[in-house]
Amino acid sequence: MDPELDRPAAWLPPDQVATTKWPVVGERAPLPQALDPATWSLTLADATGELARFTWADVLAWPTQTLAMDVHCVTRWSRRAMTFQGVPLAWLLARYPGAAEATSVHLTAWSARDHDSSLPLAVALADAWLIHSADGAPLAPEHGGPLRVVTRGRYFYKSLKWVRRIELRAEHALGYWEREDGYHDNADPWPGDERYITGNLTPAQLDRFKGLTDFSPWWTKTVRRADLRGWIPATPHLGSLRLKGCDLRGARLAGMDLRGANLSLSDLRGADLRGADLRGADLEGAFFAGADLRQADLRDCLLTATTFVDAAAAAAVDGADLRGAQGLLGAQRAWLQEKVSPLFDSE
């Protein structure tokens, strides 16, 4: 069986796709200060203020241990039995008494967007690690190097890249992805429904949204888990809509301008996308099996764990242009390569 399609129930959560790669998702690089050992630092704080500040030399002196775990990304890829090197967060926190009075651990990144994440203290102590290497090699910046958090048993957005601050708090606060995109705060992959919280539009708001003729006010907002089955937009100018985890089965989107849109984790099975312009769109984890993508422009799209063919149906892709598409995994990539070559760049 192709390892990319291997779905053993013993280790792969619902709707996940197995891969032997480590796809890059999210931001690709931290702030420049994070890559210079002379300016890098890690701060530990609690309600009273700063408890400690660590240099890169301090981190390298920590007693390195190895963590082996399966990685499950919210964008639907999973990688079996990765190994990471670093220290359990519990080892570090045990050296400072402030941990006993906290209920939550808030983590902040060396990130242009100031990414942050939060974990209940019990989860952080049991499952969070500070990681500087993977499979015996230093972490590359695109994977969170020089130092990141890795949290067992949670979708990987709970494993913050480029960690620069660890703060012990008395109250829990939502992290970046939970606040901005409605990601589920618990993030357990195994129930299969903890990617997003419930949709963010009321039925009346959704009806108004579907009838709009100008979507530009929505290009900086996120619509999540909306029922858009069979939707026929009143304008072809949809632009960079952010429709995450939405049900777009059977939507009539032929010829639509969706350049730069975000349709990640959305279900577009049976949708009509003939001639649609999807250049630069984020389609990670989306379902296109049975969709009509003939002559669609998919150049420079993000396609990590995107499904074009499954046991029930295959997308129609005659004439589709996938030059510059990034992130395609084995079986889906091989199928598309056969169907749309030579309009497909090999990696």
C-alpha cells in the first residue's frame, strides 16, 4: 500500500492523510533576532514578572532527551513516529516555584505576527517539550528552529514555532489561531471534530453573506464552518475570501475569481470550478474529489493534504494549471502528475 494512503486505525486520527514528509505550514521564518545566537533569548515569567532569561548557550547545556511521537497537523497531514530532541517543559518549570500557582501556560513566538498559544498547565506539564532538533539534526527555521514547542496529543498548532516567552498565568487565554481563525482550543485530533469551534455566522448573517455582490469587506475576515452547499454567488469577484472548514459541496463557482482565497479544510466535493482563478489560494486540507476543475488556474496554490481523488470519486482536472503548486503529498501528487502534466512542476 502507498504510505501516503495508508490509514491504519491504530495511529491515524479521523480525516488525516499519512505522509513520510514534514510539510511546512504557517509562517516560514521568524524575526531576524531569533536566528542570531547573540540576540536570541527565552524568557520565563509569571504574574510577578520575569523569573529567568536563557541564552542559546544555556539551552545547549540543558540535559537533552528524545521524544518520539506521531505528528498530526490541523491541515490534515500526519507523520508517523517523528523523533525530537530537547527537554520536557516540566523539567524547566520544576526549577521555578511559580508553576505551582498557575493554571495556564502562555507561549509567545519570535514571529512577525506575534503568534502565541496557550496550554492548560496540566497539559503543558504532561505533554509539552522545548525542542531544538528533529531526527538528530537542528531544527530548520521553517520548522520552528532554533527552539520550538512540541505538544503531544494535540494538533500541531499547539506546538508553537520560535518560542521566545513562556508565561505562567492564573487564567487561560486563547492563542492566535483560536482567536483569529476559530481553531478549537482543546485541539485533540482523535474525536475528529476539534479543528474548529462552531461556525461564526448566524443563519441570518449567512443568508446575507451568500447574496452579497461586493465581498471586499470580507477579505480580511474569516467565515468558518458555514453551510454553503450549492451556493451560486451573485458576483464572480470573490477575491481572497477566507472560507475555512466550510461545506461547499455542489457550489457553482465556475469562472470565479478566487485569487489568494483561503479554502483550507473546506469540502468542495462535486463543486463546479471550471475555469476558476485560484492562483495563490490556500487549499490545504480541502476536499475536491468529484469536483470539476477543468481549465482551473491553480498556480502557486498551497495543496498540503488536499484531496483530489478518493475511493468514491475523482476530480475532473483536464487543462488545469498547477505550476508552482506546493505541498502535494505522494498519492495525490502522483495522480495529478499523470493527469495534468506538463502543466505541473516537479519537485
